[in-house]
Amino acid sequence: MDQLFQEITQQPAAATVLIQQEFSHIREIIQKIDKDFNYILIAARGSSDNAGRYAQYLFGCNNRFSVALTTPSLFTLYATPPMLKGALVLSISQSGMSPDIIKIVNNANSQGCTTICITNNVESPLSVESKFTIPIHAGEEKAVAATKSYTNSLITLAMLSAAFYGKSEFDDQILQIPEWLQSTITSTQENLAKIQRYRYIESCAVLARGLNYCTAFEIALKIKELTGINANPYSSADFRHGPIATVYKGFPVFAIAPHGQVFSDMRQMVQDLLQRKAEVISVSNDENVLQESNLGFQIPTAIPEPLSPIVSTIPGQFFGWQIAIERGLNPDKPEGLNKVTETF
């Protein structure tokens, strides 16, 4: 079995280690930092940037924090870093090696900001530069495409939110994540054979909204990396402002539609896509949506919306892997990609 498949299936175990090792540590960090910040600024690239999109909605919903994503080129190529007064700076990087993210944290430190690093490499330059480091305990990822490191980054953000939030119910829900991950992996594997019919597609859209906006971007990224398919992520709201015109009969569209505050909007989007005779691939815990879709991937019914992005990416990981296999591609090392990408 190839490495990527193994790493996808290792996610429940990696999540268990992370939660056991870091939940109390994260609470200690939150107790130590200055709570008098005005907003959170996130520095990240690639899959980690998608994790940052999750943080925007999660910290907004749970903690009422304003969260912004950095524009790294202002710190590097333009050499015009913005004023960061009042910012809590949170960097996310699996390798901790990208010079642009390190530059942002260095500048934030010089402006007196508290800096927290989420990384899979505690000995990295980014970790050394940061005032606090949270290891994500994903273990070594040999496949180029991030899977368990992305999932564990989301879990780390959920634990950070919980530490600020102070609600025992959310803490208890986080403890159930490994079980929900395993359930999603099992149910997705039962549908792997059905993915084969999409092996010839050249493009698709991936739609979500709210907390799962990050999921649309991460699934699209996985499909692009692993298969070369031009997968385009959208907010379901933005999709209605023009891109929906690209949908034709048989056009594949992923719809991320778990129960929660945005479910009614996503349910209506699924209905509209079916009316246009699109090929709808859903990720949902709603039985009606799953049955109506051309292909449905089930996530656990009990998972709350704020934690659903942690499991909702898994069908996209398997989809990319399966299509790569069908096309005779190497899912462990897609052509032209490296595991550690350093940008400035």
C-alpha cells in the first residue's frame, strides 16, 4: 500500500496523540499570554493557509475574535510590513522552514507581539523564532500531500479556541474527534470504487460556506496536487455571483453540507445544482442530501458544525488518492512538487 493511503488512515491515531499531549499545554499557554490583544493575525502558506481560514470562522463563532490572514509579500518582497499593534500572531507551518513565514514572525516579535507557532517540526527556525510553540504530533509525513498534518493543525486550532472559550461541552466534543475521524475513514472507504467513474474529468468545483469554507479550499488543493484536475474552490454565496454559469450537464461539483448554521443554504445549492443536471458529490451528515447526490460521503451525525471541517476533508483526500491511482500517477510524489516548499 502506498504511503499516502497509510497516512490518511493514520489520522485518528495522530489526533489521539495530539489531544493527549497538548490540550493541557495549550491551556497553559493561554494562561501565560497577554489577553489584551485586539485581533489575531495568522501567517501561513498552502494547506496551513487553509487551516487559517478555519481559524477565521472558528475563533469568530466561538470566541468573537477578529482574525486576519497575513499578506506575506508585504513583509518580504515589498519590505513594507504593516503595523501590528494589538495583534496576537499565530503562525501555522508543517515544516517550519518557509522564509516568508519566519520573516513575518520575526517582524511581529520586533513590534512587541505575542507569537505562537503551530508546527510539526519543533526544532525548525519558525519554532525557534516564536515565543510559544505547539507541536502537532502528526509524525513523519512521507507523502508530499499533507493529510494528517493538516487535520492535526485544525485540531490544534480547535483546542486553542476551547482554551479561550472555557466551555466544558466543547472540550468534551474535542475528545471525540479521533472516533469521528475513524468513522469518516471507514464510511469513505466503502465508496472508493464509486470514485472511479470520475477518472476522466478535467475540472470541477468545490463549494462550502462558513466554517467549512476552508474545506472547499483544502479538498480542491488535494485534487489539484494529486490528479492535476483543475478543481476550483468557492463559497456557495460567491458561486452564485457568476461562477455558477460554468455548470453544465454532468459537470462535477463537490458540496460540503453538514448540519449547522449554513446547512439550509448548502441544501438549496445542492437542489439548484441538481436542477442544472450537475454531477453532485456531497460530503454531509444529512440523509436526504446524501441520497439525492450522485455520490455521497457520510460524516458522523453527532459531530457539531465547528468541528466538522476536521473530518470533512477526508473524502477529498481519498478522492484525490483514488483518481491518482486510476490515472497511473504516483500519489506519494506528484510531479513537480516537493514536501517542503520555501517561498519568500
